[in-house]
Amino acid sequence: MAVLVPAYKPDELVIKLATELLTEGYREILVVDDGSGAAFAAIFTQLAQMGCRVLTHPVNGGKGRAIKTGLRDLLDRGLPVEGVVTADADGQHLVKDIGKVGRALLEQRDSIVLGMRVFSGQVPFKSRAGNAITRGVFNFVSGQRIHDTQTGLRGLPASAFADLVCLSGDRYEYEINVLLEASRLSLTLVEVGIETVYLDDNSRSHFNAFKDSWRIYRLLLLFGASSLLAFGVDFFLFWLISVLWPGVLWAAVVGARLVSSFVNFMVNRAVIFSKKGQRGRFHHHVIGYYALAVFILAANYGLIRLFSGLGLNLYLAKAITEVLLFFVSYSVQKRFVFR
């Protein structure tokens, strides 16, 4: 099992971590110097002399890029490792927990293992706020319940290295992208409890709870924005057609959905679920999307009839129906249509 440590302007704690890893028998320790500069060269030189493999970025590229550099190095060298455990350089991850995550990965090789911190007691506001914001948005959009989306202690299986180096994101948003792409890669997300360590009120962390959380949940909210755009088009056309042809419910539902679904398809394909090499899969995406659209259309009509039959205002019935079907649409598109 390899250990990968992305490091930006680290202090002596990274030396301590490497020493303890070597003492425990780890022999493949990669440290990525993410553009720390000449002032920190002595630390990385010492790590190399200790036996760590040190990779260097000439300028700071972000944690995501550093992780991808390490994964690409493992791929290029073709090492027979079962996976890699990523750990932070700021002393927050204990060697015993690195081992715990590594063992869990060996037991569940089709998984991404997350070292789950318990946020209780005197937790620095920076960590509590950042994790709460990101966790809430991630769980809302993904439909997966993860307690610690920001943990840097992760076990990544070797079978996924080639896919993980191709994921978008160079900074902290990369770690959220890994979680979002897990299902597409047929990987389950597994959490194991680890000890929560904070040093100097987490001041060593380069994660900005609000700026970097925005980078993260901006990605998660894109699908919601796309759906909201389509909802606006759909609702306007539904209103217009129902006014022009009152009493013809099917025409309002079908006409509005034909236009709004095409808008939604193009935005989702080009922006939300965009992937390399998808150009040749246009027909597959169209078939999958509109098969889903037919189902959503039937459900839309049926639910509106149901709710309006129960006495709800027609437009309120329409709004409630759209909210319910939003979750169904996202899940199916992510897992099946644009996979």
C-alpha cells in the first residue's frame, strides 16, 4: 500500500509523519511539493534523503493537481500496489489511522475509503463550518449520505487510478469530484472512523471554509441551476398554453416539456455531465435522456392529475410535481444516461 502526501509550504510535521510511516514499514511514500518555493526546499530534500519519493510542481497548482501528479506517477511506474492512501502534511492524520484506512481498502477493493472525523466538542469553526456546508450540499444533490466530505485521509484503489487522474478539478473541488464520480466508476463509498486532530485551531490548513467551499458546491449546484432553467421554461410555456387553450391539460404538459427537456438535455450534456470522449456517444445520450423524459412526462401528467384531483390549485400541483421529479431525474441522468 502506497501513501501519497500533497504538501504546500509544510513544516516539520511532515518529517515526523514520514518518519513514523517508515518506522511502521511503509516503503512507497510519495510527497508532492506543490510549488512551496525555495524557502521549503530543505524539508523536501530531507524527505528525499529519508527514502521518500519527492515530486515537485514548479508553481502551486492546488491539492487536486498534486494528488493527480502522485497517481500518475504510480501509474507510469507500474508499481504492483493495491491502492494508495492520501494523507495531509499538516499533522492531522495519524499513522494508525492511515493504516486503518489502508486495511479497509484491502478488504473492500471496489471502494473508496474515507477516514471519517467526528465533529464534536471543541471543533475549530473553520473545520465545522466548511464540512457542514459541503456535506449538506453534497448529500442534497448526490443522494448519498456522507458524514465527512472534506476528509483528506482517503484510500483509493489502484483499479481506479487511470480514471481518477482524468477527473476535473485542481484544488479542493477535486476531492468532491472523486466522491461524485464514485458511482460511475462502480466504486462504493465507505467511511471508517478516525481520530480528529487539530493543531493551533487548524491554522495550518490551507482550506478556506468559505472560498473553497464555494468552489466545491458551485459544482454541485450546477445541476440544480440547469434544472431550474428548464423548470422556468417549462412553467412559463405550461402557463401560456393553458391560457391559450384552457381545459386541454395534455397539450400544456406535453408542449412545455418538449421544449424545456431539449434545453435541459443540451445544458446537462455540455456543462453538467461533460466528459472527455463523449462526442461519439451523442445518440446514446439522446436515447437515454428521452427515454427518461418519456417516463418523467408520464409521471408529470399523472401526478398533476392526482394532486389537482385532491383539490390542489393546478399551478401548485405543477410545482410540487416538479420538485419530486427533480430528484428522480438527477439520479437517473448521473448513474445511467451520461455515465
